[in-house]
Amino acid sequence: MPQIIVLPHVELCPQGKVLQADTGTVLIETLLKNGIDIEHACEKSCACTTCHVIIREGFNSLIPAEELEEDMLDKAWGLEPNSRLSCQAMVSDKDLVVEIPKYTINMAKEG
């Protein structure tokens, strides 16, 4: 069972967190299931970039992004070569180190 190491994020996970993930699950599901309330304005349908994450370690273990995700990522704040949408990144059997960017392009936040 791979580990997901979430780096500290001032609002969502101030201390950082180490999570256990099931191989074959989508990254955002593991984050949400473990109390990391990452934004997902499009309800995980790859129609926005609010769940953008940067994979600091383990990027090459993920199935490559499809064209739709690549197109959406072009709009993400703080895009890096190892950026992914957590609603599209499938966890493999390798550990991941994940950074949640400080900002998203979402102009309004529910709640």
C-alpha cells in the first residue's frame, strides 16, 4: 500500500500528513477521505484546475496525463512540469510526495 506524503499547506494541512492509499484510486479521493479538503469546483470531472497539485516525488509512477488534463493544466496557477490534477492522477504502487499550491484560479469558494 503506497504512502502519500502531503507537504504542509497553511490552510488545508498545516502540519503536513502521511496517508495510506489504495493502488488504483484517484489521488483526490485519498486526500478528501483523509480530511484534506482540497478544492474541486467541477466535482472531479476535469473541467477546472482547483485540485491542481505538484508531485514532488513519484511523478513518473503515475499514468501519463491525457490531453484534456494537459489542456486544463495550462490554466493552473503555479504550473510546474510535474503538475497534475488530483482528480485525474491515479495512484500506483509507488509512494508520492504531494504539494498543494497556495492558490487556485477559483474566484469564489463555497462555505
